[in-house]
Amino acid sequence: MPHASSGGDNHIDVASCPFQIPLGALLPVRVRDVLAAGKDPGTTHITNGRYRLRPVEWNTGEAAGALAAHRLRYGLEPAQVHEDAAALERFRAELVADGFEPARPQVRGY
């Protein structure tokens, strides 16, 4: 995937393998009860090459919306779901039951 370089190169190619975006990436550090999605999560220049893709944007938006509904259903702030292993597993199970794909299918060669 090409990226601009500050060292004078026209681009830098960085290979990437299948990946997952951690739920914590949707949670701001200093603000409570707010979720980031789409192009909102803060990333490095290299990881932004993956975050900016439409399916990933849609996936983070879907996860953020599901977490907001989960938050209302159980009375937990998003950070509480992220920090508590049992709450996080319950949320993940609900996502999968609703048809959410938490991981992209493995691509041959990775």
C-alpha cells in the first residue's frame, strides 16, 4: 500500500495482513461516553491506510452503533464494556449473533 514519505521518497510500501480493529480504538481517552467511528479514530499514517477503506469505516460505524445500543441496554459506559472481560465477551457475542463480522475472512497467502 503506497504512502507518502517525509524522507524524499515518493511513497513507502508497507505490506499488511488481515487485521481487526480493537474496540478500544473507538473510545476517546479523555472523554467519556463518546464513540469514534468511520474516519474518526486517531491512527498513525501507516495504519490510516487500512482505517480509511470504506468497508472498515462501515464496520467501525456498525460497531459503534451496536455499542451505543448495548450501553443503553445494560447501563454501562462504553469504556466499562471494553475494560470488563465478561461484558466485552457478552457484547462480542451479541455482535456475532446479529451478523456482525468481527474479522475479515483469511486471504490465501497470509
